[in-house]
Amino acid sequence: MSYFKVLAFEKEPFSTSPDPEFFYLSKEHETALTNIIIELRLKRGLSVILGDVGTGKTTLSRKLVQELKKREDFLFHIVLDPSFEREGVFLSSLAKNFDISNLNDNSLLDMRETLERFLFQKGVAENKTVTLIIDEAQKLDENSLELLRVLLNYETNEFKLLQLVLLGQMELHFKIMNIPNFFDRISFKYTLNPLDFDETKEMIDFRVRQAGYKAKMRLFLDEAVREIYQYTRGYPRQVTMLCHKALKNLVLKKRFVVDAVSIREIIEEEIKSGWHRRDLLLQKNSY
Ligand SMILES: Nc1ncnc2c1ncn2[C@@H]1O[C@H](COP(=O)(O)OP(=O)(O)O)[C@@H](O)[C@H]1O
Ligand SMILES: [Mg+2]
């Protein structure tokens, strides 16, 4: 029987899949999400969200998709891995995903023109906001970035025809900084930082409740959250993984609450087995 059923959860509280149901709106996630939506509604073109691995970019993008699905005036597509070998491959994939049937793949110029006509038809004639969201955007190569720059040039007097949201690791910043015509076009840029202590605590409680835990007693004692925060520095993915292990141990050891000792046990176990992240420990020692 899975541990979450033993603890009377309806769902797994600390799954690491980017499920929008478990999305805790931290100050930074909320700022990012609200601003992206404003930029999209104003059709201002390009938003860029940067963040280290595990800060919640993919989860944020899923939440954004969930929001856009509610709006009929949006036509959007999300690219999960933008490693396109050639511009033609990128263009064909866009055409396929936006349902552009008559995209002529004879020449790149033709393909671009067809795409431009499509954007004009949807954006101006049908009054839709066409949006392309790209996760893992640090993987975009020079050619793909150049194509995106060209697409961002398509505009009417009032607005851009394609809205672009890029989410990527910090190296994306260096990539686009070197393309002045690209960097200048960013209308909203934001860096997601890890959570602070209070947010770490709130995120844990939020996920526990969201998974259907109804008891009054808190499952994670403050002293446990303090250990979790110290070890993970508030990186949501690390927090999620550690909490998952803590609940598994709780069931194995037939305990009822997660305390500081049980978190320390897990961390020590990781150190012994050599599976810990050295950078996290270094950080902890200098804490
Ligand atoms: N705001 C959040 N609320 C709840 N859980 C989150 C949040 N952000 C991230 N997580 C958790 O951390 C994990 C890693 O987040 P993810 O979005 O994949 O990070 P990134 O894409 O930046 O590497 C997610 O699977 C999710 O479980
Ligand atoms: Mg991601």
C-alpha cells in the first residue's frame, strides 16, 4: 500500500511532477505569473523567466497554461524541449502545433511568410492572442533564437503578432545578452529565486492540505521545516524530494509527525550513501 494512503492522503503530496494543483503561489511565482499574463494581454511580445534548476519554472509554465486554457481569446502552444537541429525543423514543428496546414516547406522564406500570414489572420482578423511558451529555453541555439527574433518583428502599429514566453536556466541570460536586437525586445524579465523559510513552510503545508490531509495536527513540525530549509535552501524541488522521503520514513517507522530528528536521519543517510549534493552541504556548513 502506498504511504500516502496510510497517512490518509487522497493524492501523493510530494510528487515531483509539475502538477498545477500543487502549485504554491509564492511571492516570486505570483509576481512572475501575474506579470506574464499582463504582458500577454497587452500583447507586448517577449517575457523571459530565469531560474536555477528546481526553482519551479516548469511548474510555473503549467500553471500559465492552465490559466490560458480558460481564455478563449488565446491560442497557445508550449515547447518542452527546444533543441531543434535546423530552422526548418523548428518552423515545421510550430506549423504542426499551431495547425497551419498549408505551410510550404520548400524554402525557409516561404515558411516564414506562411507563418506571418497565419499570425496576422489569427491576431488581427480573429482577434486572438497567439502565444508560444518555451521551457528549457537555454537549449535554444543561435538559429532558433534568430528565428524567434524575426517572429517578434511581426507586428501591427499597436501590438506584436506573436507573444513569446521563455523560461530557462541562467545561461539563457548570457545567450540572449549577446544578441542586442533580442535583449532589447524583452518587455518583462524576472528571475525566480528559491523560497524563504516562511514560504518553504507554507509550501509544505499547502501541498499536504492539497493532497487531502485533514487532521488538525501539523504533519511537519517547525523544527523539521527548519532542518529542511537549511538543507535545501528553499529550492522547491529539493524541498519536495526531502518531504517525500520524510513521509515514507514516517510510515516505515510508524511515527505520526515529522520532527527535526527524522529529517536529520534522512540527511545523514544521504551523506553516508554518497547521494547528497555537495553544494548543499557546503552551504549548510557555512550557515
Ligand atoms: N511554486 C511551487 N509550488 C509547489 N511545488 C513547487 C513549486 N515550484 C516547484 N515545485 C516543485 O518542485 C519541483 C521542481 O520544479 P520545476 O518546475 O520542475 O523546476 P524547474 O523547471 O525550475 O527545474 C516540481 O516538480 C514541484 O514538485
Ligand atoms: Mg524545468
